[in-house]
Amino acid sequence: MADKILKKLKIKVWRQNNAKSKGKFETYTIENISTGSSFLEMMDILNNQLIEEGIDPIAFDHDCREGICGTCSLYINGRPHGPDTEVTTCQLHMRKFKDGETITIEPWRARAFPVIKDLVVDRTAFEKILQAGGFVSVNTGGVPDANTIPINRDDAEESMDAAACIGCGACVAACKNSSAMLFVSAKVSHLAKLPQGKVEAKSRAKNMVSKMDELGFGGCTNTQACEAECPKSISITNIARLNREYLVARISE
Amino acid sequence: MSILESKIPAGPLAEKWNNHKSAIKVVSPANKRKLEIIVVGTGLGGASAAASLAELGYNVKAFCYQDSPRRAHSIAAQGGINAAKNYQNDNDSVFRLFYDTIKGGDYRAREANVYRLAEVSPNIIDQCVAQGVPFGREYGGLLDNRSFGGVLVSRTFYARGQTGQQLLIGAYQALNRQISKGNVEMFNRHEMLDVVKIDGKARGIIARDMVSGEIKRFGAHAVVVATGGYGNVFFLSTNAMGSNGSAAWQCYKQGALMSNPCFVQIHPTCIPVHGDQQSKLTLMSESLRNDGRVWVPKKKEDAVKLQKGEIRANDIPDEDRDFYLERRYPSYGNLVPRDVASRAAKERCDEGFGVNGEGKAVFLDFKYSIERLGKDVIEARYGNLFQMYEKITDVDPYKEPMMIYPAIHYSMGGTWVDYNLMTTVPGLYSIGEANFSDHGANRLGASALMQGLADGYFILPYTIGDYLADEIMTPKIDVKAPEFDAAERAVSGRIEKLFNIKGSKPVDYFHKKLGQTMWDNVGMARNAEGLKKAITDIKEIRAEFWKDVRIPGELNNLNPELEKAGRVADFLDIGELMARDALDRNESCGGHFREESATEEGEAKRNDEKFTYVSCWEYKGEGEEPTLHKEDLVFENVKLTQRSYK
Ligand SMILES: Cc1cc2nc3c(=O)[nH]c(=O)nc-3n(C[C@H](O)[C@H](O)[C@H](O)COP(=O)(O)OP(=O)(O)OC[C@H]3O[C@@H](n4cnc5c(N)ncnc54)[C@H](O)[C@@H]3O)c2cc1C
Ligand code: SF4
Ligand code: FES
């Protein structure tokens, strides 16, 4: 409905100059924010204010601002991507906040995601997990016609549900063990549900899981916090499927 | 001889690509292992190229400015990808896709390139399915198709409303596989700041490590630029915040010609600007126009009341609503092409009939289709879009009409390339949205994804061999060469210069000012006076920028303001060239509308006699006027006609 103005907000934010330095919270005041503005627009305004005051602006990751690239990654008032459901940080709007409120913003906190600066973390560990097997081993060219293998529509839809993962890392940030199981299981399900990906399903699951362990992500104790905070509603049933694939792979070793 | 040798092969249209492939040189596997290629950008164009080249055996280095290749802006494409598969048995064909693309582009693209694009399009779908792209399917298990604007057949493949995401993930997986094999070295969070030439040939790049701030040198036997479009010159657009024209602009400064820069696409269905705090615009899929009716009030007093918030859309009875697209274009109605729909919305709003506080929005109303089909059907078709709209605007589009307004979306213009996708700098290639090649003055929906993947999977991997076959004796490029010294000095010098201005205003201040000038004068409707004004305005903004911009932080650290400053410095130059190009092209075609060249009813009027060419601008040095070259377009297979959607 009609936008209102939030006259005054306090922004308590994690400041850390680089990976090596020690971070701390700083609090800034910002005025006259429209409830129709997005959370990141509020951050832009705050940053321009800081620049004019001669303070180093707050570094945060973002790009598409449409909820699809997975770059934005703020931990707001104790929740990855903030107080709304099924949205990324960039889709969160200021109407979810009250005038006079103190908003606390932190980076993703996980051993495998070290801070680069302020709210920006290094998610290279996700890249490494996918490089360990998150693909179908085909080269360009020489593949059969796209309609050669019919695929059951429900399987294709389930595959798509899992493929919707944007690689943001909120699942890791939400998990008390910093487990990446939801992320890994989403890739494993996306490919295992399709005949093209099924061929390598077992080795894929095994390689990705061992890579995940190696990179310092924690184990899954089924707290389901990841599913609750995932902006793309990736289901934990994928984790069950991953566990099955993984077990079969280990048994057949 | 002109510097513009398009290298279009001889022979009949349908045989050109095959003949060309047989005629060009091939590099042996043993020699490929000795050659290095740099690919800048990992969107659909760059990721597919980097993976395919690595599979062939070349040593590839790939770069992107995000923290992962998967985040390239291709990820945001919603609607779908075209291919001439004729799976629907509706008489689609390579020729029909070719024809639709040429006509949709208002006859300002090369026949041979567009035909090749249509010809390889079916292979793209095969490739994506083999990679595990979960395209939409029918109950029988075969692939489903959608229809898209401006065509009569159903040839668009899709993965829900996330086609770009799924295609990019497919290419990213192929890229990851090559990274894991050590065939591609990936540089995330690295921004290319210059191309390095040795003896006139592209031999590498200078890039800034965005985390450490270090300026680094990278050498290669060829450089491929796949860095996307420059729509952010307008500040507000549907592009990602980091999308930029800088890499292409450095190519231009190094001698690559820039073609048709004034051709940008304005998408009619975006969520309107909501005040002065806005940072970017969100696209609402074109498919909504299938079931939504576009209108504004008939009476100005109703519009005024809407603007003041005294009444709401539903207070206006049907007889007082002006369905202006249905009125003006009875045969296409709400489904006229993007450029026509955008201009019509602007015309109504300029006349004072806009429906939001700013007077810059029109209604897209689903009331009628909900009455006709039921809410369930509409929800099944557009549920996710309606939800996204509600999250952003807090208005429920099942109960009240959406508000929409046109926004900058895509750049048809870009780096000039020949049939091999090589620029006028030997060894420097440009693919995807960054080049100018296939869409003429207007791109059809679902054709950008097709082009990016065609270039990267099926065209460049062949054509680059023709050049590299003559480079097999060239040893590994030495990045200690004096040309690299000079390039690095220039890049560092520019960064330090920007950083040391220490003025009073943040980068955004200048970007917004540039965007406003561009939107007002180089936007949906252009005229000579406005374009000249834009050129003068931009010069002033540029002077102020270089005197008064303030970049905080440190040079040797992550510094988003510094990154933005470099991009905005280039946008200022790109904007000026766009205005010049628009001034030169005194005709209306596709997305480029010159008020001086309109019919009596205010429709676009092309001038084929004078303007059937690609404009190609050559850089002449800082502050110098660029030189205009022209590549004449020859049409041997289609007849030029005036588009009509009445
Ligand atoms: C909202 C939206 C919806 C769309 N929907 C559709 C659709 O349904 N169908 C369709 O066909 N098209 C659609 N398009 C258009 C299409 O998505 C793009 O044209 C296409 O994806 C561009 O691909 P690309 O590979 O050329 O560039 P991009 O995907 O933009 O990739 C650019 C790459 O270059 C890198 N880069 C840029 N500058 C530098 C630098 N200086 N140094 C290093 N790296 C750099 C980036 O990191 C990125 O990896 C849509 C576009 C938008 C904005
Ligand atoms: S599973 Fe969900 S939360 Fe985790 S990375 Fe994917 S989209 Fe983000
Ligand atoms: S910025 Fe892309 S998902 Fe938020």
C-alpha cells in the first residue's frame, strides 16, 4: 500500500577491514527511508551518507537485485536474508521494519566462509564442491537430439525444484554446524533426477560430500534450519536422497 | 581497402556457414596445448566459450567480477530461449527464425550472421539437455514450447521463469568440469581494465584483483571479450548493478570499432520507479501481456486523482478506461512489439494520463482474464510473477491492476565483429551481448540467450582456430614485455588519478545525473536538439566528475566505490558516443525513434535509402571526435518492408 517514511533507524553493522583484522560492531543512524525502498537501497543511502561524512562505506555483496544471482548475503536481525520468508536480501523491503528500530547486520558466519571485508565473505568453498563433481561429463557437440530420451514430467519438475538453488549460502549461515548439506543435496538431486545425470549419480555424491567435509563444513544433524531460511525453498528431502546415494556409493566401493 | 572486412562467405545463404567451416584452418591437438586464450566474462557467452575451448585442448584463463561465474547477469533471464526445432509441427524452420529475427531487428542486421544463428539454434537445445538443463516438459515427456512476442510459431524453450539461470548453470557446470581438469584457470573477483596489444595483435589483459587491489598482467594468444551490455549507462535499468560497458570500451580505445551504440532496447513491462531512492528496475516478464490489458484513464481528472492517491484503479468504470494499445493497434492489441508498446506508454504519460504519484506508470490489468478464465488459471500461469510483484510493491495484482512502465533492458549495439566474431583488432574477439552482430535495431524476446550460447558453443570454437592456426609458432606471451609495462602503468595511473581527486560527491551522484540526461534525451524518443543537449550535458558532468568525485577507502583493498568510479567514468564516454550515433541516424528503426522521422500517426519511419548501414565508430584519442565508418547492409534474401501492427 502507500509507502510511509521511517523517520529514524539505527543500523548496527559488523565492520572488519580485511580477512586478517579483528572486526567489531558500529552503529549508524539513518533518517527518512521510504517503506517502499528495498533493504539494499537503504544500504546505498547509508553508504552515500557515510561517504559524505568521510567514513569508509560498508562493503556488502550484491548484483542482480532480483533474487536470482545469489550474491547478496546479509544476516539481518539474526536471520540469513532477514525477517521475510522466501526472499533474498535484495528482495527484502523496508516495510518489514518499524520506525525507530535498531537493525543488526552481520556477514554469513561459517569457518568455510571467511570474511573478506565487512559483510563480504569468501564463498569459494562452494565453487570447489561443485568442481568436485557437480556436472554431467559431456563435451560440446556430438550429443543426441534433445527429444531422444523422454523424461517423466514429474521428474523434470522435481529436478527443477532442486536446480532452483542460487548458491547463496544462507543454509550454511543458518546451520549451527555450518553444514552445506542442503546446497550439496540440491545439486545432487537436480542431476540425479534426470537420465543424463543419473549415470554419474553415485560418484558425484561421493566426491562432492568428501570435498565438503575436507573444506571444513560441519555435519548435518537434521535441525532443518537450512530449509526454513532457504530463499528458494529447497527441501530437506533432498538431503535424504543425498544420504541414500552416498550410502550406496560407499557400500559399492 | 576499408578496415571493415566483414568476411561474409560467398555462396547461397543456406550454405555459407558450412562452406566457411570447410574453408577455415584447424589447429592440431598437439598445437592447441601450446596456445592460450583469455575469456573475459562468464555469462552464457563466456562460460560456454571457455568450456568449449578448453574441451578442445586450448589453455584457457577465464575472468569475472563476481565471486562466482554462476552469478553473471545471464542468470536473470526469465522467459526462454528460441530454437528452430519445429517440435510443434507448426511449420517453423531455420529460414523462418532467420526471417523473424531480421524483420524484428527492423532490417539493420547482417543476413549471413543471423542465418547462421538460426542454423545452429537446434544444437543448443540438444547440448543443454545433455548437460542436465531441466527444461519444461509435456506429460508425454517431450520438451514443451511457449510463444513469444513478434512471431507466429511456438519455438521458445523454457525452464519455468528461470530459463537464464538454468542455461547458465548448464554452461557453468561444463566450465567447472574443465576447471577441475586444470584446463581452465578461473579468476573470480577480477576486473579487466585494459587489453594489451603487441605488434597490433591482442596479447593479453590487465586486470585488478578486486580483493587485494593488485594490478595483474595476463598474456594469451587471443582474447575473447564476453562482458555483456552497457544498459547501466542510464543508471536505472533491468541490468545487474555491476553490469558495465568498460571492457568493451577499453577494446574501443585500443582500436576495436563500436557499432550502433544508440540501439538499446526499452522493455515495456517493468515495475515503475518509486521515488528517488531507487537503485535498479525489475522486469516483469513479457508473457504477462498475453493475459493483461493495458490502460490509463480516459479523463484527465481521473488521472490527476490517481496521481494524488484520491481514488484507486477499481474506482474507474470500464467506459472511462482507455485501452490505448487495443485502440491504436486493433490487430496486435496488447501484443505489439516491445518498442511500440514502450513508446505508446510514454506518449500517454507525457500527455498527463500517468497513474502513479510520479505520473509515470500505466495499468496492466488482469481483472478481465480472471473473470474469463478464473483466478486459478491466472495463478498457474503467473503465480511467481504476481508474488514477486506483491513483495516489491505491496499491492495484490489479483485484486488491483499492476502498474508498469518501460525501462532500459538490452543493448543491441556493441563491438563490431566480422563473420568470425573477431573485432578490428587481430586476435581480439567479442561474443554475446557485448558484440553488435545479430539483433539489428531491436532484439526479439528469447533471442539473446540463443545468441550467447550459439557464439560460445558453436561458432567461436571453430572460427578462432582460423586465426590461431597462424600463431602456433608464437611462444608463450611474455608479460614482462614493454607493452605490458606501459599498459599497467596507464591502468594504475588512471586508478590513482581517480582516487586522488578526493572531491566532495559520491560516484552515484554523477551516475544518476548521467542517467537522467540519457533517459531524457537519448531514451525512448530522440530529436536532434535533445541529442546535442545530451552531448553538452555529458561533457559538463564529465568535467565535474573528474574534479569532484570522492572515492573513500583504500586502493589495496576491496573497494566497491573505486570499481563503480571506473565504470561510471567509461559510461560518461559511452553515453556521449550513443548520443552522437543517435544524432547521425536520422531515421526511426526498432528501438531507435527519431521524432523527425515519423509517420503522420506518430509511428516509426525507416529511411532505407540513407541508413541501411551499420555505424562503426573509430576512437581517435581523448577529447577528439571519433570517425564514423559505415558497413553497408546488403539484403539478398529478404525484402525490406515497413513494419505495421495496426
Ligand atoms: C531481467 C532480464 C531478463 C532477460 N530475459 C531474457 C530472456 O528471457 N530471453 C533472452 O533471450 N534474453 C533475455 N535477457 C537478455 C540476456 O539475459 C542477456 O543479453 C544475456 O544473458 C547476456 O549474456 P552475456 O554472456 O553476453 O553477458 P552477461 O551474462 O551479462 O555476462 C557478463 C560477464 O562478464 C563479466 N564482466 C563484465 N565486465 C567485466 C570486466 N570488466 N572484467 C571481468 N569480467 C567482466 C561478468 O562478471 C559476467 O561474467 C534478459 C535480460 C535481463 C536483464
Ligand atoms: S540451498 Fe537454498 S540457502 Fe542454500 S545455497 Fe541454495 S538457495 Fe541458498
Ligand atoms: S543481488 Fe542477486 S540475489 Fe540478491
